[in-house]
Amino acid sequence: MREVVTHNAHAQRRVPAPVVRRIVDGVLRREQCSKAAIAVVLTGDRESRRVNRRFRGHDWPTDVLSFTLGDEKHLEGEIYVNVDKAGRQAKTFHVTWENEITRLIVHGTLHLLGYDDGTLSDARRMKRREDKYVDLLAGKEVRPR
């Protein structure tokens, strides 16, 4: 069983929980992960910086952070998506905010599944997979409310 919980912690921008669930579940299903419990927290620069500083030792806001909490048999984890940074990155990369939010959720989910981007070859492998899933899962229903 796959469980995806969404917490919209940003004051202005929200992503509907069914949309977040569809994106995470789409990646998990295609990666043949049948047992998972994942929480996706949509936050802003301030909280992203706080979490990044506390758990990674970096004193700046980042776009996405993933934390694996479970074991190999039952994937458990948290994904923190910075919707403020997603907005800035969308402009930089000339994509929609919806597309960038999808990319960050996919990226965080892939990290929970064990994908790494620490080396150039790993980053290329992960980026190919990420691009594939964004193409499959990005939808116009990812609209801020």
C-alpha cells in the first residue's frame, strides 16, 4: 500500500493534495514500489532554510529536501518542496510554476527511492529519469490556490 500525505505549509501558494499524490504515486508505481508512506511538505524560503541548516548544515534555502525514514522493505520518507524557489526557478528555466513543482516532487521521490546525484554520472542518470517522469506526470491541474 502506498500512502502520500500532503501538508501545505506555505501562506499563499498551495498545491492540491490529490495532485501531489498523483505525482508521487506515479513515480512509485513506475519504479515498482508497492509499500510506501511519504509526507510532502510544501513550504517557503524561510522554512526551507531552517530545515536545510538543521539537517544538512547549509545556511540557505534549497528547492527540495528528502529524508528517508524507513527501510528497504517499506519506504518511508519526507519531501520538503520550496514553492518560493520553484517560482524563481520556473522563470530561470522558462517553464511553468506547475512544471517546476512537478519536477521537484519527482526529484524528491527519486531520492527517497535511492537515486543519487552526487556524481556526474549519477546526476545524468537521475536527470534522465526525472525528465521522463515530469513529461509523463506534469499536468495543468497543478495550480496554486
